[in-house]
Amino acid sequence: MLLVYTFIFTYIFSARSGNETRPQYAVWLFCGMAVFGLFSASVMRACGVVLENPQYVTKVVFPLQILPVANLGASLMYTAIELVLVTVGVAIFHSTLNASALLTPVVLLPLLAMSLGVSWFLASLTVFVRDVSNVAVIVVSQFLFFLTPIFWKKEELLGKMPQLSWLIDFNPLAVIVENARRCILWGQMPDWRGWAIGMAIGLITMQLGYAWFMKSKRGFADVL
């Protein structure tokens, strides 16, 4: 998929900057895809995490709230591997290694909190509204994918269409993706103000998702 996207957006749409080589653009693109993939993969898998383990609901006493956490951990492992590859790409194609990359786990904390909250909510909702929630998640995930600066650059958007700045301002995923690129690719400090806002949104989402899951799980056995 990285090769396909790189081909489309360098040869067909010319998304890269004039002073940026194709391998450098591929590293930039892959960094955004890896960060967003952590959110989308964990949320998508959360939809069926309770339905796929009915024995934990009906036959044994098990803390079901752990299932989305374990699911997020699996997604995080894949993302960690991808970000290691991004770092290798930076070392090869940018001829540098940035100490600020060590802040990447901190940068991803708002994303982890947000992903876990949404996962708890969807894991519970899918038990009661199965197909609708899956379809909705796919549509919303694709919608967010194109509204997040993964293929397009924030500076170019604001330069051409400043009226669309709300795509950045009201999209916490955009800030997280940009902060990851700042740390790993450019050797810059994160936007701490944006990080703090994203962290607040993530913690609120996590608390609400957990409260919803714990309240609704009492009805899982009756449905399953």
C-alpha cells in the first residue's frame, strides 16, 4: 500500500514538494499512515472483540474491559514496528537521526487514550447493533483518513485554502500526526499546546467510553 500511495501521489498528483525526493516523501507518507493506522486498526478490531469471545461473557467470570485494551496493545506493537522502519528511512534518506524521536511515545499518548475510549464504546455497541456499527466505523474511518494530513501537507492547504484551517484545528488526529512527524522526521519539539488539547480530548473520550462499556456490559449475556 505504501508503494501504491507513493506512486499515485508523486507521479499522478505530485503531492511532494519540489525539494523533496521520492524516498523522502515515502518516509513522510509512511509516518502519517503508521500513526493513523494505530487508531483505525484498534477501532476496527474493537467492533468484534466481544462477539468473537462469547465464552468470556456466558461461561466464565472475566473482566471484559480488558479485551479492547489487549486489542489496542496488539495494534500498538505493529505501529511500533512501522515507526522503527520510519526511523530507519529517516537515517537512510535524510542522513540523520533525531533525538526528538525519543518523544514519540509521549506524542502518541493522546492517540492511545482516544483509541481506547472509542474501542470500549464500539466493542459494546456492536454487541447490540452489529452490522450498522461496523459499516459506520468503516465510513467514518475513511472520512477521517482523508481529513487528516496524511497525503496532503498542512502548509499547502493553509496557503491555498485558509478557510479550511478547521480541518486541522478541530481534528485531534491531525495534531498527533503532525507532532509525530515533527519529532521523527524534522528533529523538532512537539506542539505542546496541541498535545495538551489532544490529551484532554483523549482522557475525556477514554472515561466516557469506559463508563459506557461498564454500564452496558450487564446486558451482553442476554444478547449473546
